[in-house]
Amino acid sequence: MPRLASHTDSVPPSGIRRIFELAHALDDVIYLAIGEPDVAVDPAILRRASEAWLADDTGYTPNGGILELREAIVRTVAERNGIRTDTERVWVTNGATQALSLAFSILLDPGDEVLVPDPGYTTFGMNAHLASATPVPYPLRPEAAFAPDFDELERLVTDRTRLLVVNSPSNPLGAVFDRDTLEALLAFAREHDLWVLSDEVYERFSYDQPHISLASLGDDERVLTAFSASKTYALTGARVGWLLTPPGFAPLLRSVQEATVSCINTPAQRAVAAALTGPQDHVDEAAARYRSNLAAATALLDERGIRYLEPTGAFYLWVDVSHAADGDVAGWAERFLLQQRVAVAPGSAFGRMGEGWIRLCVAASEHDLLEGIRRLPAPPTSTSTVSSSTVGAPAS
């Protein structure tokens, strides 16, 4: 039998999906492991998708997406994110997952190195391996409130480093970097002549700390940004995201899109165009609900003496269970699922710095969220909360 490409052996499995699939084989499970919004999609968005299907609006679209959607994205990122762009720099993708994959595939050569946050979203490292590149984790440590340490970044960068990945609001941490940190990260990328890939999927869910898009800070020749409709509009299964690129990428991306997905399905694109151009009340209501869930969840964690990172964005809670995990949070999460019927994402799935922590999705119902927290093992003595007041301040 012919052999597979050698780089496929280095692609790690997803520790989150492992829990998700195990949970689906069980009954009466509380699902807090996957970032799935527990809110209804706005009916106007569903109607627009239905109209497209019923009108047989199902043909191929341009590789970069339908003009209606690309124009809506251009207006949206200008108004909400302060990013001035044009339709030739907007590429509609199969969710932000494909936007990230697309960026990795066009920016990296075999043997290149990528600086990825640790803890950070699982596909950052997976995409690096698929590009035959090497992910180099830059630690986000609890003692620094999970802010990047620029001295450590300097030690990690080499002449093979090609790309810096930034994620704010952060999945899994729920941390939002402030302007000073983002400007420092951009300056670091300039100094070392790196591309920057900014994952801003949770842009609409920031709380006490405002979300700032990296591309709005200048240097649009260097920054690529991934966005998604999945979390904002509860359209996780519609699979529509977009990648904003520097100028001049269009000829290359037409070829790459054609070779990978050709284009994204038309009714889903029509639905997301309606989502972006329509009223945003349902997004604001979802954000308020998630914030209410966060308040209830953190109050219960405080009551039970369980340590966590105070979130300033996204819809996750980063919770310390090191008192119970005994150095193997992935194994503990599986046992916890089997014994307590609560699915949580083990922190080690997001990198070595996640050992001892778990990620809880607060976009679930408040009832499920609080019941899941009640089943967590409390530490023998109460511990302190990791303050997020300094998240974003460059550590040195």
C-alpha cells in the first residue's frame, strides 16, 4: 500500500472532539465542551436562506463569494472594526476554520515556524503541521493573567519564524488584549518581518474590555484577519467565515479557493449577507445572555472556591481543576464525563500551558451551566480568582 505524506503523522488529534464524540455515545450529558450557542437564529436570516433554496439559487458563485456578501463585509468591518478594505481583499470561506487553513497554506513553506498562543485554539497547531511547518507555542501564563511575555517571544523567534498568530477575544481563555498589547505585538511582527494572522471570531462578544481589530492599527500589508458568522449569529452549521487579506492577494486566492472548495454554498452566503445588513438586536441580546450566564457561573465558582480566569470576552470560562486532575486533565475530563455526565474541554487540548485547566462554554443554557459547575470537584481549600484586569498588559 502506498504511504501517506509524512507530515500527516505530526497532526495532533483534537482533544475537544474526543470528548464531544465520547459524550454523544452517552445519555443525559450536559454539554459544556463545544462552543455551540444555545440561542435561536434570527428568523429573518433563516427566511433569506429558505428563499434562496426555494428559488433554486444554488449555482456556483465567484471563488471569493457573492458580491452582496462581500460588500456587506466591507461595510461591516469599516463601521464596527475600523478596517478600510475592498471586496478584492475579502474572501468568503467555509467558516473561520477554512479561513485559518487558507492563510496558513499561502503564507508558509515547509520548515517555517509559526508562533501560536498557548493556551490557544487547537487548529492553529494542526494547520501548521498540515503546511509542513512547525508550531512554536508562546506561553500565556496564569501568573501574568495570561498576557503575552514579550521577552519570551524574543527568545522564541528565529530566522525560520514566518508567522505570528494572535487571538483576541481568546478561545479558550475569554481574554481580550488591550490596545497597548496589540500595538506591541504588531511592532514585534514589524521588527522581525513576520506575517500576522489575527483570529477575531469572537469580536462581537467583549465585555469590560473593548475589542480592537489588529488590522485597524495600521500596517495592512502584514495583517490577515479571520472572522466568522458562526458564533455571532448562531450559524455554526452554516459554515460561513471570511478572511481579510492585504492588497494584491486576489489572483493567488482565486486559484487556491478553486483548488480547495471552489466556493461556499449560495443559500448560506445569502443568509449571512442578510445577517450583516439586518438589525443586530438578536446579537446584542445573545451577548447580554452570555454575560448574564458568566455572572451566574462566576458567582457559583466563587461560592465553591474554584479558581478561574475572569473573562472579558468570548463565551468561555477558563477554570482551574488542577486540584483534581493530578497532572492529566485530559484523562480527568474523560472520567468526569463518564462519572458525572458533564462534557468539558480539557485545557491541555489548547496547549501545554492548559494542563490543569478546563474550558466551559457559557453559551449553553444557564441551567446546564450551573448544574455542570455544581458537579465540579471543589478544592480542599478555597483559591483565588485570576484577575483579568491586567490581561493585555505586556509582561516583561
